[in-house]
Amino acid sequence: MNRRGFIGMTAAAAAGAGVTPASALAQTSSSGLEMSTLSAYMSAAGARALPADAAEQAKHHLLDSLAAMISGSQLPPGEAAQRHIRSYGGRGVATIVGTTLTTSPIDAALANGVMAHADETDDSHNASRSHPGCAVIPAALAVGEEFGVDGARFLRAVTLGYDVGTRVVMAMGGYSFGSESSFATHSIAGTFCASAAAACIADLDSRQMRWVLDYAAQQSSGIRAWRRDPDHIEKAFVFGGMPARNGVTSALVVQSGWTGLDDIFSGPDNFFAAYAPEAQPERLVQGLGERYEIAQTDIKKWTVGSPIQGPLDAIEAIRAKRPFEADQVKRLTVRLAPNVAAVVDDREIPNIWLQHMVAVMLLDKTVSFSAAHDNARMQDPAVLRQRAKINLVHDVDLDQFLPVRVAIVEIQLSDGTKLLERVEAVRGTPRNPMSRTEVIDKAQDLIAPVVGHENSERLITTVYEIEGVTDVRSLRPLLQRA
């Protein structure tokens, strides 16, 4: 029997049983409680006002992610993204940040997502082991420009994106799932994050939201092989470009009239059964509307990999209590949990190489964006002398605190003095948040060299007054190269 005959027979049987044909055919459309709650929440998000504290956090992350995109446009992954757009990008109204290019929303999401994670500047969500901003903001911007939405809806869509994608991975097992699996939680969370944000901007109803989540699930992909990427281009694609593109695709195909499964999270061959059989689906909706995950997402003080944040904080804190010069250091030991240390141990890229960044911190007493991307300095004799003093210990005793990345730094000076600092709440994490001034200072350092000081100031002001923006397309002049 061919497929058409089977469908006809199934529909007839369904009619005889007193159920609709759609219910009989869509085996996974069980409309479980989690999907009903989640899809209804998503469809109402665009019109739902945010609490003041959540809105403030959303603005911080919006600015921080735009700054990552703008600065990333000047780095090798960003340049690779621009080459792709010039060669194959479609036409459209969507901005390619840091350039004078425009393209289609799907192509723009891809390119801007790569730029947003072109280095280690963007935010991170520890509980889901993901980087939401580099997927959410490019997707929201691309679709926002396509439909010309206002700033209030744009900010609400961004906040929704953080809420949905992170919860999907937390339902799968969160940090432990990401640590024990070869799947890339960064791209899985990012795809659902971007899909939710883009769908909110497209103003889809609750059933369409179900289909968006279905297409997000079908596009969820990525494996942790990105760790072997020496140029950060594949990593930028996995973390930012691919999920942002997937999210925009999910929203736009449904907006154009595509249908899908009503509940990809339950029924035969559902998403969790395929990826995480021990998942807890109830976590999809846990705390929705009460706990905003954007407020649980870290903003990096230092423009380096997340595992290096704590050690740099520790050195800064030690110096504040007992000033010293680099040449006074005889030995410096950093202790991190083993799987955290492995990410940054003797890497070949400066901003994710702990020993190198610590050596730079000893010499400069800070770590600037330019220093974190200065490849030539990796061979600087002065840096090499400091790097030889640094020992990174993969400390299994710190595993018990994960997903909190505890860092311990011990400095032994040449006169025998020993200085010790333990960091349990990295600056920029929810337990030790950065102030608005700190977020702005970081953004200015990243934005101004690309778009100019005046545009940098205007962009920052606009972000913090985003509710007054009538059309997000007006952001374009502030996002492009000076």
C-alpha cells in the first residue's frame, strides 16, 4: 500500500472511532502539559511586559552581545562569515554587523551569529552549558529587521529566547548532560533559543509555536568536536552561526504556512527519547514567568574563555590586597576542575589559553581585548618568562562544585610570601553581577574601534532606551562600520 492509501485508511478509521484524522495521523501530537504551557507562554510573550529587573538584565545582554558581534566582525571568523555573504548571500534588508552589507534574514543570522562568537567575548549560561546571546541576538535582529518590529517587542523576544533554549537543555540534564555527552549543548540550546526569539518577533500563535519547536528539534545538531578547531571558525559556527540560522529558519517556514508536529517533546521518537532518555520534561516550564534565565546568564568581565575568568579575578583581588610586580612572582598555581581546565590548558589561541592570559595579566595588570587577540605576543620573550612560572592543576576536588567553576590561585613570591585567593562567584555571574557602568565600559572598548566613538555612544544610549525604538531597522547606522 502506498503512503496516500495508508493515510486515507487511517483517516477513515479515525472518523469511525470518533476522533479527528489529524489526531490519528500525528502520533506525537499528544499535547502534553509541558508543550501546552510552553507554547501558550511563547505566543503571549511579545505582548507581555517584563519586570523592571528582567528588562535591565535583558538590556545588559543585548548590549554585550551586539558588542561581541561588532568586535567579532574584525576577527578571522567574522571575516570568513563576510566572505560567505559576499559569495552566496541572498538579498534582503537584514544588516551584517560591522560592515555595509545587507542580506536575507537567514543569511544575516548565520553571519552575525558567527561574528557574535568570533572570540570569547559573549555571554554564557552555566546551568545549560550554552552561550545564548550569540544565537538569540543575531536571530532576533534578522527577523526584527525583516518585519520592522518595535524595540519593546524585540527586547521581550530576546528574553523569551533565553528562557526557552536553556530550559530545553536543563530538561535534558543540564550541565551533567553536556559534560557526559558528545552532543554540543551550545548548539542545541542555541537553536531553541533562537527559534523562540524569532517566532516571538514573527508574532506566531500557540499552535505555530509548537511547530517552531518541532523544526528547532529537527535542526538540533552539533558535536563537541569543535574543541579540536584551531581557528575558532567552526566553533563560532556551532555556538552562534548555525543555531541563529536554524532559529530564523524554524520561525520563517512556519510563518510562511508550514505545519508540523504538535508535540515534539512527547510520543514515539520524540526529541527527548532521541537525545536524552533520562530527561525531565517538566523542567521545560519550571519557573516560567518567575525565573528569567537571562538574569541567570553570565556576562564576561574579561574577553577570554569562561574558565579563565575566575583566575583573572583572583589575581586582580590578590593584587588589590598586596601589590606586586610580575618579576617578583616565583611560581603561580591555578586550580580548576578537570573538565573546566581541559578547555583552556595549553591552547593555541591566546584568548582561550589560560597560561598565556595569566602571563599577560601578570605583566599588564589587566587583560584588554587587544591583548587577548595579540597572536604575536604568544612568542614575546617577556610573556614566555612569565608563562614558564604558571602551573595549571586539574583538581578533582573542585568537581563537587560544578556547574559553579571554582578557581583557586596561589602565588609564591621570590621573598617566600604566599598569596592565596579562592573565587566562587566570578565577576559577571548572577551571584556577583557587573554594574551597568561596567557593562557599558566593556562595550565601549569593543564597539568604538569599529563603528566610531559617536556611534558607540548612540548605540549604548539606544539599547538602554530600546522601548522607545519604533522600528529596529533604525539600529543599522549604529551597527555598521564607521
